[in-house]
Amino acid sequence: MFGAGGGTSSYKEAEETDLLILWGSNARETHPIFFHHVLKGVHRGARLYVIDPRRTGSAQWADTWLGLDVGTDIALANTIAREIIHAGLANETFVDRATTGFAEYRESVEPWTLEHGERITGVPAETIRELAHTYARADRAILCWTLGITEHVTAADNVLALINLGLLTGHVGRYGSGLNPLRGQNNVQGGGDMGAIPDKLPGFQDVENDHAARARFEAAWGVKLPPRRGWHLSQMFEAMERGELRTLYVFGENPAQSEADSKKALEALEGLDFLIAQDILMTRTCAMADVVLPGTASWCEVEGGTVTNSERRVQRMRKALDPPGQARDDHWIIVELARRLGHDWGHPTLEQAWDELRSLSPMHRGMSYERLEELGGIQWPCPSEDHPGSLYLHGRLWSEPVEGRRAPFSVTPWVAPIDELNDEFPIRLTTGRRLDSYNTGVQTNLYSSPLRRGETLDLHPEDAANLGVEPGETVKVSSRRGSIQAPVRLDCNLRPGLAFMTFHFPDEIDVNVLTIDATDPKSGTAEYKATAVQVEKLNGDERQTAGVASGRAGK
Amino acid sequence: MTELPMAPVKPPARLISVTIDGQQVEVPEGSTILDACNQLGIDTPTLCYGDTLAPANACRICVVELEGARTLIPACARKVEPDMVIHTDSERVRHSRKMVIEFLASSVDLSITPVAQDYLRRYDGRPERYGPPAPADPERDHKRTGHHEPPDGQTAATVHSPAKLDNDLYVRDYSKCILCYKCVDACGEQYQNTFAITVAGRGFDARISTEYANPLPESACVYCGNCIAVCPTGALMFRSEHDLRDAAAWDESRQTQTDTICPYCGVGCNLTLHVQDNQIVKVTSPDDHDITRGNLCIKGRFGFQHVNPQPRAPL
Amino acid sequence: MDVRLLDAEPTTAERAAVDAFLGPPLSTWVGADRADDGHAAHGGHSARAERHQLLPTLHALHERVGWISPGALNYIARRLTIPPADVYGVTTFYALFSLEPRAPRVLHVCNDAVCRCCAGSDSLVATLAEQIGPQGQEVGGVTWLESPCLGQCDRAPAALVVESGESPREVELASVTADGLLAVMDGQTPAPPPTAIPPQAGQPGLALLKRIGVADPESLDDYRAHGGYEALRRAFELGPDGVIEEMVESKLVGRGGAAFPTGRKWDAVARQPRRPHYMICNADESEPGTFKDRAIMEGDPFSLIESMTIAAYASGCERGYIYIRGEYPLAQRRLERAVEQARARGLLGDDILSRGVRFDIELRKGAGAYICGEETALFASVEGYRGEPRNKPPFPVDRGLFGKPTVVNNVETLVNVLPIVLKGGAAFARIGTERSTGPKLFCVCGAMQRPGTYEVPFGTTLRELLELAGGVAAGSKLRAVLLGGAAGSFITPDELELALTFEDARAAGTTLGSGVVLAVDERVDLPELLAAIAAFFRDESCGQCVPCRVGTVRQEEALARLRSGRTRGSVQDELALIAEIGEAMRDASICGLGQTASSAIESAMARLNVFNRGVSA
């Protein structure tokens, strides 16, 4: 944020802060070891607030859980902001000195009274007020979020609405106070760091506006770089639909099963002229590909390579196993591909590639392999070899005078989820992960987890009773895009009208048939979290042979 | 210039001077006697002590003699105080250490606890003098608290009971349990906070248990394996290790240990992969890395099957 | 907390019992049927702060249904936000809680040291086994169980009837016979015996026992008519510092065994800046042969309340607990009543005697765990955990109950406060000897003419005490005295001139311990008595530390071999082994239980030549 995309705090700070807010994050199940740090903080006396439509495992640890309606995050954030401002609890010193755009922001949240907030979010006004006051009054406070914030059509504004709260209270840029997206995958952060973002070069250097940076890369690489941003994932799919994108090279992803509105996604992939898939396992996407390049598991079959975690720590990976058969390291494949396309890059080691990055990305400059080894990873920015790395970001906002650009408030208008509830589709389906599984299950479905119970439609007991369905009974779930069958599981931690599914077992039950591919124009993320569905009881003969027979634990 | 973004600096701890076995040593305030012994290079036996856990101070094999104290004191848990005079190898210390290791070796299966054999040799322990070990008791999980059948003394009571194989990920063989509390602490408030296991019962009948001794799949267990990681005696074990041992194929001399990063979520946990014959047979995490402090979740601990050759379909 | 519950539901009665104690659940998350709370919930620190309600809740449930079913345990876990395994671990620590279905009517028959070896309770137990069936087996809604000491050694053999149900009832029985027990098994409930009155009741010159058998223990007015609450008034005149000065001057030391100066303890807590401070009365008297605290609680409960109020006032505590053993139902009832009356009269509460002093008392019942008399184990138990002791330091005056500065005194220690405050510390210090001041209570039992609780000044000889109790029972000859209880040591008839003071006891290699004076005559099977003591420690060890957990087992096994004559090696080898075990338990155990678990047994070996004599014969 404010220029560099990464969480501002370290895990360790969660242990020493006074207030933790998890917003749209079930870290207990999705980031279990980060949650250990949260719990250390809680046991030391920190208060925990969890904001999530479901009363998740994380929420059950909270001093207060705010069970907002799906897709009302901005409404809640704006209400909190107005309450903080009206209660005179805004950090005026920080706002005056280190931010811009406050007046406009204040005006934009003015309609969000507690009562209005309650009407939109469902959360009692008194509870919203409690959180607003507790957050604003805390000496230290950390706000974390995950996909509950970003898998919405308003993803970018959702994030900005939370950042606004940090700016309003000054809870950023100090030890124990920060704003943190928890990354869903082991190198989402590293991908961003390395420029796998449409408008960035490695080190978050802007490809369109930072001419000097672009020139440095051009000089180093000996090529001219196009001075315009590329497509993000959703734009690629749109381009495929338009017939504009004809060849796709996918690696380490399974878009055939992971995209929202999977029917549409499959059509797009099938319509390609040429699909290359590079993976360690035979995914559904691989099965569709014209060419499959067998890769190695970078976390255990390749010597070298780095990943960056949610506290911006760059860490080394190492080889423990010999890869099977003809599998080749990703970087070997890329280099060979380049060679056969007429570009001989030689065969640089991963360390050499890394050192080139260090020469071009100032925030990585101090991170030699040797130091990464010695220090157990280093948190960026680390501009020089005598720099210890950065525990937290944006301390500059507290220096006198503020260094660099001041942090802007953003006006974040609330819009309701695209997929509206009505009499035909009265139940809000939201999706997420479970502890023992990971994404489309390509890796995790291969180990025998005693916790695994397959895909289920989780319903509040009252909804199940109204539908006349029993736990384990297979029902039909339909959205405006398609329908699937799934067995019912009862979950008291939902509320009537709210249902939950994962997307871990797409071979058996493809939940993304239901989800909507409406995407956030700013970030390109799809609205996985808010689908309007209807649930129907099945007659015996309508039932497909479901891959998952019951809601009970078992293999 | 902005200050370096570091944690607030705490004032350095005061140094405390103590005398151990005639040698004076200065250690920071808050250190334990064990820390001071380690600084002097005095090898202190420990069993229930674990680097990442608060001292349970249950096994009492680390006891030392403090001048002026009525009883011996645990080196692992007792903090240094100025001018303590401590003896770590007196007759009293040697005797209690001998008895502790004898008590354990006569009642618990320590066959895969290498230090136990060292300690028995070091302190001349003779566990056989309590008589032949009593056989395993299948009812050990259901003892009535505060009541026992009078013994005849012809066999030495043991904690032996049938091993629990109730899931595919790990095995609980409480015949090997010395009741060090480490698994309970790791599962409980100190790390995992799942509280799937507890110490149940009392006295010699105390045992590690789920509620009503239910099988693990019916308990709150989330299979993080953080209990296995801290178990000092092999009572808790990876199923993969258990099966290899059963087949007499477990061979640590042929294993490599490699540190890498977990492939799943974005926390960035450090994994140590234990590999034998190009197969991952066990996953641990370094105790001294401050992301995990030795802990993992089910995915990091057990989610490696997809790279083990057997189930991995060749592309 | 993300508590994963069992797949089990409570019965209506179970739910009602828990709700009656905790109040109805306020949200669906803790068990309410339907509430409009789908959009917010509160818990976290405030929910976890209710943990200390666990033991009282388990008691409430057990009294209603007689056991802890999975459904009920589950419901408690849910109501208190405690993981089921954790609740299970705590529940199984305490012998009075059953996790298996149990008859609604349970007869607990004491078969501990005194009842068994001096009053023939083993034959009662044998009769029950023969005529009814094995213990624990339900027969027509009744079952019987062997019990550890019930604290009625002066009226042995003893039993306790516990009835669960809508009107739960507990009846203590004394001097029971086989016919009496069979009648209980048959469904009859005998009338409880009259309250035990100390043999000295009504005699002049008593300080601690003066009201017992004289004033009505259920009447605050009668207590006041007999001088009650004069000491509290005097304490308010003295002020907290003044009270502590008197306490220090009195040289009163704790009567619980450790003999720590009480005034210094109060002073240490009073000076602690960390708040709140807690006051605990340790009424978990459970050592075989001990019953003196019971005499006070049943006979003069207000004196304890008044003493605690003074202690709390002096040391700055606003909240107090009496931790009373679960097997003392009459004492519980009397204390509960006394607390209620004191509260009703403004002698407890927010404004005591209109002086703006705030103090209140809660009664906490133990549940069958001797170890909870160890002060740090007691804290754990009140806090809702297994009663496992911890290392000291830190000491309770620094980190006690809920981690806060805490005064812990036992019952007898506390009631000494009244004469100290009323007559002055100096006057108190003139009673007894230079280093053991004041009066002392002894539990005289065994082969005596008039067993019971006796009050004598420190310095009285053992012989004088035995004579006060009428001497050894007719027709028998004293073989030994077990002084100080199961954790004490044996004295030979040659040593009766021993002055009963802390310093003389120490010099003679013994201890006054819990004040037990158990007279053992020639008819007592000494090896059996030792076996009973060994079995007691094996059953009561918490199991936390190896020396005690395994040492108590190995000690009992060695004794069994000696008794049966089937020794490993020679008798001398076995005796040496017992000494080795004893040394390790004494040196390396965490707490006093393990440290003293071999004391009586080793003293019997050393002074009474128990097994050597048997061998040479």
C-alpha cells in the first residue's frame, strides 16, 4: 500500500500489540501458524475482533465477533470511520501531518450513521460503536485481512476502506500497529515483488510512469520494454472470450477449476489455439493442454529459489528430493524455451538470477543468498548489505517532517454484491478454505487427512429444517449460472440465509459452476464470496451419484 | 532519516552471579540454573524440558542441590538468584537422578529414547531391581481416580497399554509416555490452543487422553503434529515412521534433513524435510525460527504425499 | 475459543442442573435455543474468565444426576467455553466425580488408616463385598465404594451417604456397624449422629474451642452473645498496620505444617502493589487421622468468618475463598449459613460494620483430592484446573490465586487471630514456649479412652496429652504413636516426654504436622497400617512429578513384598530400597506430598523395627 504492496507489520508484532482485528480472514484455519502469533498476543491480553459473515474458528476466539452480511465490508468500514470522527477519536496529528484527502473522505462517510450501518451490515449499532471506539483508543492495533476482503467485485475499494481506518487512527507505521493482507499462497507476495502484476516491474517499480526504472531494466536486459501495463487474469479471460488472446502458457495454476463461473472459464480455455501447462501434477488444466511441461516442486526438488511471505520475508527453499522422471526445474524450462525461441540466456543459476534482481530492485539490494541463509530470511525493504531488513513499513509517516509521499485517504462508496438475493435465489453462498485442504486440492487431496469430509453444502440448521433436508442428504444448489449437487452439513456457526462451500474437491463437486465471474475492474479479482443460490430437496431419481456420500468424516 | 523499523529496544538485563560446582558464572537476570549450567558447559540431564516450551518441570531429572534449600531444585525451571551456590554432581543429586531414571525405565518403554540409556549408565540405574515389568493394561484409560487394587509387589507396575492406531497420520503408543506434559502444552495454550488432549486421571494412573479416551478422529485434534514434534520418547510418532520401524526399515543414518519453505499458504513456515530413500518420511520445523518455533499445521506437517514417488502419477 | 464439542446432548435434568447454577445461557453460542444473535457474539477474555466456575458447576451437576455423562460434560464445555478434553482432564482428577453412570445413592465407606487398622473397617468392607457385591456395582439404586479418610477418626469407623437427585442429600455416619451399612444399602437413611463435641467442651481456659458445644453454631446472635465480632471491632480500631503488628508480636506460625510466621505472610501481601489481593482459608483437611478443622467449622463457623475478615482487612483483600474438602457436608452447610448470616448483617459485603471495608467470602468445595490442601494445588483447583502443585518460588504472597498476591491460612491458624487481636500479640506470645507460641489443637485418635480434638498450650508433653484423653484404651498396651499424620512419623512409648512444640519435634526428628496423635496399640497390624499409608499416598499423588508418581508405587510394592515375605533379595535389601525411594521422593518431588510420602513409613522402619522383628521371630 501507498506504493509498495505488502503487509506493514511482522508476525511478531501480533504478539505485542493491544488489539487485533481479523477482517474477512479465518486465519485459524487458513493461516494456522500466523494465528499462533495472534494467540500469543491474546494470551498476553490483546483484544481480538473478528469480522466475518460466518462465526469461524477465528471468530470463536474473538472478544467480539461482527457477523456482517456478505459484501457489506465497505459499509461497515465507513460506519466505523464516521463514528470515530464524530466521537472525536480520530488521530488528528497523524491525519494532518501524514495524509491527504481527509476532508473529502470525511464528507463521504458522513451518511454512514451507526443506524444506517446496522441496516446495511446487519451488525448491531452498539457493536459497531464498540469496535470503532476500541480501535481508535488502542495504543497499538493491527488490522489483518484475507480473501474475505479481496474476493469481491469491490476488492480494491474494500482494501482501501480498511486502509482509511488505519490512517484515521494512525494505526500504521509504528511497532505493533499496522495493516496486513495475509497472503493466501506461499509466494503470492513474492510474485508481486517480482513484478507479476500487470503494471509493475520487479520491486514494485511502475512500468508506465517510472521511466528511469524502465530504462534500468532495458539496459540490463538489452531489450526495449513496452511502456504499458499488461492484463490481469480476468482481463486475460475477457481477451480469450473476445478471441484476442489465442495462446496461454499456464504454470503452477489450475484455472480450469479455480476460476469463478467455471463453465465460462472452461469454454474460454477450450477456445484457445494453443494451451501450454507446466505443473508438477496432472491437473485438469494439464489434461486440457496441447503441451504439458512436467515441472519440479520448487519447494523441495530444486536447489535455490526464494519465496516471500506475508510479513515480506524473503526465504530460501532447498532441494530435498530428486524429481521424478523427466521433470525439469521451472527456470530450466523457461531458459530452454527462450533458447528455442532464439534467445540464448545461457544457464544462469537461481542465485545469479537473484543477484540480477538485486541489482535492479532497490528494496532487495541487501539480500544476498548468504545473508538470507544467515538471518533465516530478510524482510523487505533491505536496501543494503548492512541493513537488517524492515520489521514494519511506513515508519516514514511518523518522521518529522514526513518522508516521501503522504498517504492518501480514498473515497470508498459501498455497492451491494452483483448477485442479488431475491425470492428465487434467497440464500447467500460464500466460499472459503478448510484447514486440511488447499485450493483445488491438487496437492492436498493426495494425503490422507482424518479431517477431510469432502465437499458439503453447509447450512444453518434452521434453513435445513425449512427445506426439510437432513444432514448428509444430497441437495441441488443452483445459482443464476448453473447448478450442482452436494450433501448437506449443518453448521450452527452460520445463520439462516447464509451457506458455505469450499472449492477443494472440484473433481467431485465443482462449486465454481455457481460463482459469478463479475470482477473488480481495479484488481481483477472475481466475486467468489457472494453468490445468490437456491437450494432444492431432491427426489430419489434426481440424485446424481455424488462423489461425496455423506457429511461425516471419513476417507 | 527515519529510524530503522525495528522492535523497541529493551534495556539489557542485569547480570546475576552464581557459583556452580565451584565455578562462578554471570548470567542475565531471568536465566534459569540450566542456562547457567549450559554456559559453563555442565551437561545436565533433561527429559521433559523443551526449548520452545515453558519448563514443565515434571520429570525432575535435572535437579541440583542449592545450598540452604531443604530439597533439591529443578535446574530447568528455577531462575537464578544472586549468590546462589549450586552443586550439580553431589551425592544427593546423583541419587535423585538415578532414582528418576530408574523409576521411568522400570515403568515406561524407553527403548527408542537414546538419552535414557545414557542416563542409566551415567547414574548406575538398575531398573530391573523393581521386578519384572507388569504386562500391558487395556483398561488403563478407565481407571477409577483415587483407587487401585493393592499390589503384591512381584511385578513392577508399568504404564504399558496397547498402542493407539486410529488414523493414518500418527500413532500414539503411551507405553512410551513419561508424562512430560509437553504434548499437552504444545496442543494447549503454549502453541496450538486446540486442547484436544489433556492429562486425565491422577497419580500413577495419570495418562494423556482425549475426552472419554475417544479415538483421535472423534476428538478435537486438528493433526498439526505439534505434539509429535515435542515428544521426547517416541510415544507420539508419524505413521510413516511407525510403519518403517515396524518393517525394520527406519534408518536415521540414511536420512537427510533439508530446510525449506512450506508450499501452501502465505505464512512462510520453515519445514525440515526428513528424507530416506528419496521419500519424505517425516516433517519437522526448526525450533529456533521465529515464524514457527517448531510448529506447523496439518498441511505443512503431513501434506507432502504429492511429492513422494509412490502416489505421484508420472506426467 | 474454537471449542470442538462432542456429538452428545445433555438430558433435560442435566441441562437444568447446569443452568440452575450458571443461570440460563444468554446466546445461542453457549447453548441458548434461539436468540437474535446471528450478527454478533461476545466471548474471548470475558468467556475464559469464567473458567473458575468449572468445579462448582461439576458439583451442581453431580448432585443432581450422580455422574458426569458425555452430554453433560459437553454442555458444561459449551457453557464455560472450555474444551471437552480439558473438562475431562479436570473431572478425572477428582475422586468424587464419576464419569461412568453411578447409582443415585452412594455409600462411601472409609477404609483408610485409622478406620481400617484401629476400627476394623476392612471387615465392614468385606461384609459388603460378600453380601452386596463388589464395590461400584449398582444394586437397587445403591452402590458402595471404599473411601479415603472421612475425617471422623475420633468416631471410627465412618461412612458417608451421598444421594443425588432433585433434593440431593449427604449424610455423615460415625461409629458404623455392618448392620448399619447393610441397612443403608437396603435403602434406609439413618439419622446423622450428633455433631462431634470435643471432650474439653465447656472447660474454662480454652481459647480456640471455647464456643464449641456452648454456642449455637447456626446462630450469629448466639455467636455475638459469646463474644463474637468483638475482635473485628478491635481490629478496625487497630487499623491494618496495627493488626499486623499484633500478629507479628504474637509470633503465631501456620498450623498447616510449614510453620511460617502468619504476621509476616500478611505483611508481605499487604505490601504488594499488585491488586487485587486474595484471602484463602485452606479447609481441605484430608490427611488420614485429622479432624480438628472440622470441629471448628462445624462447632464455631462464625469464628472462622470473623478471623478471615480480620486477615483480609489487614492484608488488603476484598475477596476470600474457603476451600473445604468435599467430604465435609455438615461443615459446608454450617459455613454457608454463617456466611449468609454475616452478609445479611453487614459483617461481610461492601461496607462491613459501616466502616467502608469491603470483603466477601465464597465457599469452594473440593472434590476428593488430598493434594488440593497444598496451597498452589488449591489455587489451581479454585481456578478450575487439575489440582497440580507448582514450584515455589514464586510464593503465593507474590503470585497466588489467579496470579495475584494471596494470603493462605488454614482453619486452625486463622481462629488464633481472634485471641491475638482481642488480648494482644504479647499476651498470646506468653502462651506456650518461646518459639512455639499459643494454643495448639491435636486430633487424638486410635486406641484411646476419649479420642477427639484437644486444645493444649504448646509445650505440653505427649504423655500429658494422652493422659488428658484418658490414656490408652482399656486392656491394651501402647506400641507407638503416629505423630503428625500420614506425613508425620512414629514415636515409641519411650519418647512420650516429648514436649509438643515445633522445635522439640524437629530436634527429635519428628513433626507435629497436621496435629494427629494416633495411638497405636499392640492389636494394630503395623505392616497393614504402613500399607494403608502407602496406598493413600499412591492414590493421592497428583502424578505430575516422577519421584512421587512412581516412587509412591514402588514404595507400596516393596511394602507388599515385605508383608508377604516374598522379598526380592533380603529383607535388608528391601528396607534399603525403601530408604532409597524415600530419599528421592523427599529430595526431588515438587511439593510436600511427595516430600513426606515416605516419612511415616521410614520412621516405622527406623524406630519400630517393623519388618526386622517379623523376620527374626
